Amino acid sequence: MTLKHIRLELARTKDKPEGDSACGYEFSAPLDTAGHFDAEGWKKDKALCSVHRFWRGEADERGLLIHTHGRWVFSYAKGDADDEPIFKFDRHSFVPGEYVTITEHDGQARPFKVVSVR
């Protein structure tokens, strides 16, 4: 499997009906040729599976994609307090145009659109 660089941008929400390209995530993860996450590849390269959270008006955050408590999360510091669970992460197809839901620090689940995979 090859590590891919995936960019997610905030999709349409009640507060942002047009979405927002200045709010989202860029992360690295191993994907197969169909764009599905490869957990075995993650075990080999987990130190390289980083995440960058960018959000209009907020400081950027950098962390890792980790598996904890039976779920996949973006984590920025030790402990669970800042973890952002990714709904059905291991079942998504990460290809442009697809959507993924992430529960952010404020406890709100928001939709994000896959805009690029390199």
C-alpha cells in the first residue's frame, strides 16, 4: 500500500450552506487502489500517518491518525480529550467527491468532502 495525502474540506452545514474550503483536514494514510484505508499498512507506517487541521480564525493543529478505544481518531495530544472520531473511517472510500463525518472538539459531527487524494 502507498501512503496518500488526503484533503478534506467542510461540506454544507446549517451554519455554512456553501461549505468552507478554509476549514478542514489534510492527512496521510495508506489506501488501496480503490481508496479504502489499509489498517495493516497503518501498523507499518503509523508514525507517518499525520494530520493537519486548519480552520478559519483558529490556530492550526497537527497530530496523528490513531486507533484507540475501538475507533479511528485524529489526535493532537496525549489523552482522549482532544480526539476527533471519524465515523466509519475504515469503511470509507477516500476518493474525490466522497464525504466523511468527523466529530470535532466541540462534540459536533460535521460532514467533510474529499477534495483531493495525492
